[in-house]
Amino acid sequence: MISRRIPLADINDVLAALKNPGNEMIRRIVTFD
């Protein structure tokens, strides 16, 4: 689902980014087009 082109190791960072709206860099990685 979320792991489209994102390695499993980065999923933890993505989940952390979802809790921290301040991280725009990681939010760009999780762009659901």
C-alpha cells in the first residue's frame, strides 16, 4: 500500500512523518497521485 517505491526501512520514517506534519521532505515521498 504505502510501500510503493519506498524500502521497508523508510516506512518507519514515513509513519513518523505522518505524526509530524512539519516534515515536508518525507511528506513529498508519500505523495498519493
